[in-house]
Amino acid sequence: MLFDDLEQKEQLISLLDDVREAQGVRIYIGAETRLFSLSGSAVIAAPYMTGRQKVLGAIGVIGPARLNYARVIPLVDYTARVLSQVTNA
């Protein structure tokens, strides 16, 4: 079901656009987004950008809705910050 959800390109692009506009970590759990409503999955994602705040991409984790959020959210945030620093070096 998860792979079927990911093949819905328009909804996936919409989710990534939402992440791109975020200032930090975004969390999508199951029915909060139509993309993962059937598979019961969650997405934790954050943008990474240049020093001039131009978004280069997004990094994230897809997992079950019962994901260990306390552990994954700081990991995604840290990774996005490190990617931003590396791309600015």
C-alpha cells in the first residue's frame, strides 16, 4: 500500500512543496495527508537550504504511524542542518 501511495505523484509533489515552504521539521501522520491515509504511514521531513535561504531539497523519513517521533524528529532536523552547512561550505 505504501508504494501505491508513493506512486501518486501529484500528492507527493504537493507534500514536498509544503516541506519546502516550512521553516523546520514537518510531520505528516496517516490521515492528515491524503497521500498516506490508506497505508497508515507517517512522514517526518525538513528542508535544507543555502545560506541565502534558497531551498535545495528535503530530507525525511517514512515509517509507520507509530514511529518513535521523539527519536526521529531531532535526527531529521539535525541532518537537514548539517546538509545545509555542507552545501554552504
